[in-house]
Amino acid sequence: MSRSAIIHISDTEFGEFDRVQSSSRQDGYALCVERFAEDVSAILAQEQVPSDRVGLVVTGDIAYYGAREEYETALRVVNSMTDRLHIGRERIAIVPGNHDVNWPACKEAFDASGKSNHKDAESLAEKHLHFSRFFRELLGKEFPGPGSAFAFPGFLPMGFALVGIDSTLPCTFDETDNYGRVLDSTAAKAGVLLRGLKESAETGIDDATIGIVALHHCATPQADRHADDNSYLHEAEDARSFLTEAGFELFICGHEHRQGSSGDLRTGGKVLTTGSFGLGIGKLVERYEGDQRIPTNRYQILLLKDDAVNMECVLRRLEPPGNASSVWGPDKEQGPERFIFMPRLQPFSAAGEPEVRFVIGTPAAFDRKERTFAVEVALEGAKDSLERIRKVTYSASAGTKRESTNARERFRTQLEMSDSTDRVLGVELTMRDGPPIRREVQLPPLPS
Ligand SMILES: [Zn+2]
């Protein structure tokens, strides 16, 4: 299998603050199309990715106000990008974000509906009035509406079974409704679509295709946030479990305007969030220099390696920010500029054993002095399967052991290894209802 790549951008927020529309229009256009395409092309050439195995995923907040003119800019820019990169429309995937809800259209439809609670406005299709048109004009198919799940079969030849989810169902014209939600019924639909994609994959083998779900709101619960926070994905843990059980192995998200997002990302794989690609110099800012707000522009490339097991995330960022002379370069601000991870769940079960699978994170770094890796491992599976496990013991060959009595716990630890090539982790499950089960798990390679 040859290599393939997903270019992941998010939160472009084309609108009144973007540089494409502003007085320095040519600068913005150059930064977001010409220099971006050059940067992507150079990386793909270096990585020897064939041009027909490259796709683009945009995880929402394409516009700022969900307005018609914003999508006209977006359509022009995305078409220019994909033309330059020779990406056909079948290899483009988009999902809406909270900024893709058009408030006036949503309010008007709500008023006309005669309903009394604005929460009832969440399912009104009119809220995506202009996003829907953008979706149709860019992809040549209809956006299925609020709270939907939809497949992108054009990514299958690249080794990806990609399903998009609209996580913006709760979003209305009310600013307290910016949070996301994935209904169980939506997750179930996504699972059906995933199975359909995998069955139609050329290989005919389930395991040869990585199940990816794209959604705007970050699928990692934010420990530092309050339950009443109106901007994050509500019941994220449930949504993630449900979708993982349905067979999704990788979540790609936006909304957070920062890369990684979950804190455990670089050691935990699985949920990848990219920063804002945003062109804006107004509200899109994330950084200050003194009193001055500085825009941050980021994107990332997800590379599927030749072994079809390991993936690599390459993080890029515009430097210096917000400047006509800016160039795209490695993004080291939030960690390493690239890292390898294993999206594929590692099946664990034999007949009669609990149906659980391993999620293996990426060793963030090998501490040469202490000869230790930081690794994160977790078991995923149905609740009744996990409840059969009394204790999980992880052991590295250098003799370090870690134990957990909660099989649902994401287990993060420093493990002593004899050297950087020694990458096997022993796992023992102590069962409540039978003899112990032992396996060896191969860890991903260190980033080069
Ligand atoms: Zn957002």
C-alpha cells in the first residue's frame, strides 16, 4: 500500500475579519492559497505521497456569520487550493461548525414555526441556508441537514473510511447555544455508514481501512471546563465511546483554535484537533504581544505510512503571524512539529474473551538519560466486556510494571525500556470470570 495524506484545515472563518476581504487582499490570498499550496506540495513531495492519494478535510467554521458572501470567498479560495493541489471534489470533506449557522435565517424560520422555545430552532434546516449551498456547490451533493451523519466514499481508495458528523445540532441564533452534541441516533447512523464504506472498500478487508469521523467540536472532554460551558461538545465521553464502539478509530476536529487540544494528544493518539487556519486579523486572534492581538494560522497533514498501521501528524504554522511576509513553517509552539501515532485499534480478543481493543498512544519522547518513554494505553470496548476485567497490568521489558483496577481508565505512565528500539509492551488482564489473558502489544516508533 502506498502512502496517502489528509490535509486538515479548520476554522477558516472567512468573513469581515479575513485578510482576503480586507485592504491587503492580495497578501491574504497569497498566504492562504499560493504559499499554502507550495508548502503542502513540498511536504507531499518529500513524503512521496502520490497526488491521487491526497484529500482535504475542513472541520467547520468555514464562515464567520454563516453569510452568503463569506461562502463565496470560501468557495473561491477552497477551489483555488484544491485546483493547485490537484484534489478532485470527491476527495474533499467538509462539516459545519457553530459559525456556519446563519442566525437571521434561523431566527426567521423559528418565528415562522410558531414554536415557543428557541431550543426548538436547533433542527431548522434554514439555519444552514448558505452553508448548504456552499456544500452543494463545492461537493456536488446535498448537505443532509442538522444533526446528520454523511459519508465521503472518495477517501476509500486512500485507505480511509471517512464519515462527517454535524455536531452543531444545538446551535441556534442564541449565543449561549454554541456548544456541540452528537445524538446517539446520529452516532448510530455514522456507524452504519462506516460499515457500508468498509464493505465497499476495494480490499474487501475491514481492517485495511481506517475509520475516521470528522466533526467540528472537539471530541475530547475538556477537564479544565465547566459543565455549563456553552462552547464545547456536551457528553463528549459518551459520544466518543459510542463512535469508538461503532468502529471509528480516529477523530478529527476543529473549534478549539489550537492544535492537539486534548493535552493527552501527543501521548494519546486518536483525537486530533487542528488550530485555526483563520485568515483574520480581528476576532480570530489567539495571541497577544503586549496589547496587540496576533492572529495564528495553522494547519496539519495526516500521513498514512506505507505500513498502513502508523500515521504521522505534521504540524504547520504561519510565521511571523499576521504579516504579508509570513511563510508557512514547522509548528513547534505546542509540542513537537511532527509525531507518529497508531490510529488503528489493536484487537485483543479471542473466542470467549471480552471484546476489547487497545488504544495505543504515541511515546512523546524517549528520555535518553532515564531511558524511559511516556506512553498512554487504554482499553476500549463495551461496558459489560470491560467489567469482566478485574485488573490490567502493563509491563515493559526493562522490568517496569504498572497496574490499574479500572479497565476504563486511560492509562498514562512512564515506562522504563532498555533502549529506543525496544517497543513491546506486555499486557495482562486479570479476569473476574476466568484465567488471566496475556498479550504483547507493539508500540509505534518514535518520531524521527
Ligand atoms: Zn467553532
